Amino acid sequence: MIKLIEKSDEFNAFNKEDIFYIRIMSLLKAYSTDYCFALFYKQIDENENITAIISRLDNDYTVCHNKNFDRNELNDFFKTLGFNSILCDDEVKLDFSFDFGVIMETNKKIEKVINYAVIDEYPKLMDLFNLEDYSSADFESWYVDVSHRIRHGAAKAVTLNVNDEIVSSGIFSSIYNDNAILTSVSTLPEFRKMGYASALVSAMVCDIKGKVYLMRDKNKNEEFYKKLGFENIGYWRMYK
């Protein structure tokens, strides 16, 4: 059975340290269960044990499960409700088309020093939006969500500046229990292959006490992140 979660403490009976759990719990940390556009569900078995948790932000879902989850029930759930996207691991085999890529993680803290560069942990989000590739995103909705998460300690934006100019940026889109998910690392074209992105990512990872996760396209950036201590640990799926 899949039931709507009405109180945050209902999550206490489910605990799994992976990228999807962090994504769901950081969303809960930012929005709690008080908003109609951020909903949370639990799948339970006949003994009332939670076998999966699900978050919904607008119509985009994330699924985290244990080994006893009911795939068929999840499949019927999403067929009934509809969705824009469903993010999960490759064990959640649903009857929809999907893209996939690689999950990486690290708990290694590799400090890199680069001269004449300054890390800014509180950049203006408009500057960050202009640097990142958000051409398909609406700034107002993006700003409202990201700033809200940052205010609640569930996200963090960081830039690397040279002569007061942003040359590289990154976002922890989800932060929960000292773990984080790294997204949106970008460097201006004229400053690439100069060590700025490596310095930025290293500084961001060192700022997190626990593990840092990321999702990458299957054929991109593997060696870059491996040099920074990341390892491949599995696969993500995005159903659309």
C-alpha cells in the first residue's frame, strides 16, 4: 500500500544512506509536509513496514527503496497519477522510457590550492543563474526554490572568483545529515582546463563532513571526478 505522509516523524522508521534518500530528506527538511506542491509518500507491506519512500515536487518524483519494495505497486501508482519525471536507481524497473547514468560518491577530502582565486559561499543567485546552463528554466521559480532550500540549510551555492569575476560555480542541491549531492558544476569556457573547477569541487567536498554524491551522464566527466576522489557506485534512472 502507498500512503501519503502527513507528519515528518513518519520517516523515522525508514533510514537508508544513498543519494535518493538524501534527495528526499533534504526536500522534507526544506519544505516539511506543509506545502501542497511538495508531497511525500510511503510504501508499506502487510506488517506496516516501510519498503519505499517517495517525494513529489510539483510533478517530479524521487524514489528510495529497500530490498522488499513492491515494484508492481510502484508501477501502478505512477501510471495512475502520471508524472513529469521519476528519479530512482536501476533496481526500480518501471514500464516507462528512461535515461540513465552513473552515480558517484566520495568521502575523501582532497584540498587543492590555486593562487589568485577566492571561494564565495554566498554568491548572488542571479549571477549563478547567468553562469549556469539554465536556458530552459524560469529564473523566478528556480530562484524561489533554491533560495528557500539554502535558507533552510538543505542546499548551498558556491562560486570561485578571480579578480571579482565568477569563473566557476557549483551547487549542493541537497544536504542532509552531513551528506550532500553535488550538481551544476560549471566553468566559463575561457577558464577551463586551468584547475579552477577542480579547486572549487575540492573545496566544496572538504566543506561536507560526510559523503558527497553526484549523478553524471554515463559517458562524461568520469576521469575528472575520479581524480578528485569520487568512485562509481551504481546507476540512476530518470523515467519521463
